[in-house]
Amino acid sequence: MGISQSSAKPLPSSVDALTDEELIVMIDAAQKDSSTALGITDEHTFMSGTTAWRITPDAVVKLAPAHEAYIMTYVASRSSIRVPKVRCLIPVLPREAFRLSKFWLVMDYVDGDVLKTAWPRMSWWRRLWTVWRLRRTLQELHRIPIPKPDVPGPFDSTGEALPCSGFYFTEYGAGPFESYAAMADWFDHLRYAVLVRRHRHTGRLEPQNYPTFDTTQPLVLCHMDLNMRNIMVDRNGEVWLVDWGMAGAFPPWLEYANLVLFSRAAIPARRLPKSWMFFARFVAGDYRWYEEQYLHRISSAFDGSWSARRMPRDYFDQLGLSIEYQRQR
């Protein structure tokens, strides 16, 4: 998606003069026309299907939470990062109230390919160039000041804490968290639940193998969904970031963890290309310890098939067992 221009100097759009009612008519028509659908259809992955619709030659629309539009504009106004220009946000009609997202986000169309499609066709020189540009983009993103340095998660103009979403916050989401410490407590309860479940099933207790949440890294502005479908390369070879629905203030190692999220997918077709994984540390920083030694070890808690919330909070106290952890460096 977007036009092949810098988000810092957007051109006028064909939708600028249209009313919300006119746009809704166009959106309804686009949803019925398969030729307008954008996204990747891949029988081997659950991340497939239509994610947006092209409603004019230079504009697309997608369902989105309101904070996505705010963060896209926030990033574009404070950096040179290429983000599709937000044109308007339209409330979803009452008859579509079943939608999880309550707004239609209308933005510029980016004339290019998602990295998932472009990567296999790239020369190694072009891959190196793209990786370098993406590294610079993430470094700039993480330097953008966040509104509240101690409040994690998405944010908008209200200043209120908002719920977090994505794989590492379970299929139900989590929060909102009023402080970094509150988010750390939530993750630590997931660790606790994993230890309870393991002890019940095996009789083993190895708290030293299950780290607690590390708050030593400051919160920074993160995209949080940097899979190869949300990174675009336009016709000029420039890198764009799309799909900002999970973005917000998080520790930088969570950015890395999301970038390599599908490296261990059980189905080979879902795994990230090894050539892409080779560059992950260069792009997002070397946070392998957090992904391999922390998040991966409590990964069962992110699965919606069982609920950490149902675990008794005094399980180990009643047994007189300690689950204290001290990281060995």
C-alpha cells in the first residue's frame, strides 16, 4: 500500500474532497469486488487473505483501531520514516458493529511489493540495501519520544493507557497497563502459571530456567508487527512500514521478538526465510537472549488453549516452595 513519495511531502489525494458517506459507498463496492482486495493469500499460513481494499488509484482502506491512525500520523510528523499518509478515519456503520475494529482507515496507496513477495526476487546486493534501510528506519523509530515514558502499550491523543495486542499478549489481549511495572507483573504471572502447570504435570520445579520480566531496557516506540507482510519496498527501492495496529511503547527486545516470531513455526512453509533471519540481529538489535531464554520458555502461556488467569496465586506458598529467579550473566 501508499504512493511512492516520502510521507514527509504527501501529494493531494483523490479522496480528499469526498464526504464520509461517499467513501462508505466506495468501501462497500470495493468489498464486493475481488480485484480491489490487497493482501497475500497463502494456503500454508493463517496470516492470509484480504487485509485492505484499494478504493481509488491512490487510496486504500482497512479496518483499524483509532489509535493506529494516531500513531501513524505521530510517527510521520516526527521522523523521515515512510508511513502511508492517513487521509481520514470513518466510524464503522452500526450494521457492522460485530467488527472488532471500529473504524475505516483511509490512507495512501504504496506502489510496491510487500517484502514477503519481493525478498525471493532480490539480488543479495538489493537485500543488503533493504536491510540497511530497515535498520536505519527502526533506529529512528526507537528514538522518537513517547508521550509517557513509563506507560507501555499503544497511545492516542487522550493520553489514556490502551490495551496491548499481538502474539505475546495472548489472543485475548492484555492491559491496559498504567505503568511499566504493571506490564512486568502481568508477564511475571504468566511465568508463574507456566511453573505451576509444569510442577503439577511433572513434579519438577526449575525457576532458574524461567526468567522474570526484565525492565532494565527503557520503553521505546515500536512497530510490534514487523513480519515480512508489513514491510514494503516501493518502485524506488525505499522501505515503508505498514499496519501499525499493534504499535506503541514497548521494550526494544519485544520488537526483535516479533520480527523473528515465526522462525520456529511447526509448518515449514510458515517459517521465515533463513536469509531473512540471518539479518534479524542487525536490523533490530541482538536481543536473542530475550526471545530464546525468556519468551520462548513461557511461550505456552501465550496459547489460548489454557488460561494463566485460572492458576491459583498461592500454589507455591502452600507448598512452601520458592520460585525466585536471578539471571545468570
